Amino acid sequence: MGLFGSFDIAKSGMYVNERGLFVTGHNITNTNTEGYSRQQIQPTTSFYQNIDNIGQVGTGADVQGIRQVRNKFLDNIYRNEVETLGNYEVKSKTYVDVQAIIDEPFGDGLQNVLNKFWDSWQELAKDPDALAVRALVRQRGEALARQVNHIGTQLNNLQDDINQEIYVKIKEVNEYTQEIASLNGQILEMEIGNDDSNDLRDKRNLIMDKLSKVAGAKYDETSSGHINVEIGEQIVVNRNEYLKIEVKEDIIPGEAYKPKLENSSIDINFTNGQLKGLLDSAGLIGSYDNGSPNTKVDINLVIDNSDTSSDYIEKMKSSVKNYVKDLKKTGLDYNLRLITFSDTSTINSTIWDKDNIDGNLDNFEDNIDTILSGIETENSFSDVISKIESIEDFREDTTKYTVLFTNESIQGNEIDVLEEDVN
């Protein structure tokens, strides 16, 4: 081996320590880099030489590789906890927003207006003929109506904001899965060539942390170094391929966005994370698709068709269509019967169940157009109510209502909507 062989052994030691200094410098300069994991070299002995009359002789040290100082067990614990944190952070914010809208229990909110309303009735009971007290009851009633309408509008706005945030978070998820798929390919390519891909793995781990908080994502790492990602029981990343999630923007107002795999009917049922919290929050406010009360209601929409003017007909169509759209926001399990009446013909009755309307609202609106184009009846409204009660019920064990659309309002100049329980 000789003198020069001894120099080579010393050189190998210097080389290993030089690599160690490079790695230390890399660690120091990335102290503030988000997601960076400390690295360290893995020194090992170099190969041995067999020398005649001497035997095996060591040739020094070498660097086996550079590894990350990272614990996968702790990674999994962190991601399990951060997805739960994301879920409850969103729900907590929703509760705070709802509390601010209702302004309870300590604000000047709904309870305060209700108390004033009932107090005015107590005063009226003492002196029913007092005009001033009657006026006060009316004023308090109007104040209560304004307050309830204001709360309803604010809750609708809050749900619209939540729906929009769902849409934004879905776009964020798609960006993350696309980047993970790309990093899978880069990591695999580098490690096949025996290069270290620690920085790329750090980047991928950081994205997985964020994806877990947003969507409650799960993953498993294969022996080849790539990871498969699962969201809502659906594989969305496999090697360097990914599937997008989509939500419809042209949904009926008031309903929460429903995430699905792109170009498919497969629902993504988020189990945790911010998106789970957002979808649950939308349901808490009153979305049909997300778990609102499933109360069974049968509703008769009775339409006064005595006025045949085009202005009245258009107002009537708009009122009925808006009523149905508002009904869809409530989460009720409903059926509808369309009935028209005026002075010269017979009652027209058409039953539409909720599934038909949900599946084809345009067809339902076309049906309204047809009904309002000239069908008339000889019956007064009281006669219509009597006949409705004799018609076979939609379903058993349901609450039944009749909603009247007419141009005979209190003021005599607007379409009025009167509601009567016909049970």
C-alpha cells in the first residue's frame, strides 16, 4: 500500500468531514426555511484491500448518504391532530359568526326584540281600545319582522361565504395534489440515480401537512419512495398522477357546494380537516345537502288566476319560482301541489314531489308557465280550500300547508302570500 496509500486514507477522512461541513452549512442556512428537516451525513468505512503478505488493509472512510433527521411516527401524530384542529377551527369561527348575527345572549338581539313585542301585547290586553297601544303593538311587530328578516339575510350571506370558501379550499387541495404528484416523479427519478432527494421530500412533507389540515388527507409511502394520497376514501394521488376534485358554481342559492371527483358522480366525503368543518357549518346554517332537519311537509300552492294581465302573470311566476327556491334552502322533505282558481272553469291540480323539482327545476317552472297561461275555475278561495281537504293526501304523517298567491293584498296593490295550515 505504501506511503501514498496512507495519504489516501487521510484524504478520505478529510473528504467525509468536508461533506459534514457542507451539510452543517446547509442546515444553518435553512434554519428559517418552512418545512425544512435537519440533515446529517451517514459516514461508513471504505472498502478493504487485500495485500500480499499483509492481508486486509482499510482504505479509510466514505459517506454512505445524507439522511433527514425526521420521525415518521411524529409526522403521523401531527397530521392526525392538525386535521382535527382545522375542522374545529372552522366550526368555532362559524359559531362566533352566527352568535354575532343573532347578537345573543348579551347583545341587543332577537330575544330583546321578542320581549318588547310580547310586552306590547300585555299592555294591549290591559286596554284593547287604546289607539296608542295598538300602534305600539304594530310598531313592535314590524321591528320583530325586520329583525327576523335581517337575521335571515345575514345567515344566507354567511352560508354564501362558506360556500365560496369551500370552492377556494377545493382549488387549494387540487394545487396540493398536483404538486405532490409532480414531486413523486422527481423524487423517484433522483433516487433511482442514487442521488439524495431530502429537500424534495421536505417540500412534499410540508405540502402533506397543509393538505391534512385542509382536507384530512391520508397517505402511505411505497418502497420506491412515492406516496399515495387518499381524501374522503378516494385515492387522489398515485405515483405522478392525480385526480382533481370539483364543485359546481351554478348551484341553487343557499345550498352548500358538493365536492366530487372531476368529470364523475363520485362524491368526496371529507372525514376531517377544514373542508369537513366548512361542509358541516353550511349544514348547521340550513343547507339541504348537508344535514338540515328532514321534516315532512306537503304544500298546496294555490294560485289566483283571475287577473290575466301580463304584468300580473309575470309577477306571479316570479313569486312562485322564488318561493320554491327559498323552500329548497330549508332542508324540508316536501311535496308540492299546484292549484289555480278564478271565476270561469275548474280546479287544476298537479303534484310535484321534491325529487322531481330537485332534478328538473326548469321543467317545474315550465309547468308553472303552462298553468298560468289561462286555466281558470268557478270557485272562490274558500271553495278551493274545501276541495283541497277532500283530495287524497300526498303522504301520511305529514304537516300540510296551503300557500295562496293572489293580487288581493291588504293595500290592494301588490301580490300577497297568505299561509294557512289545513290539517
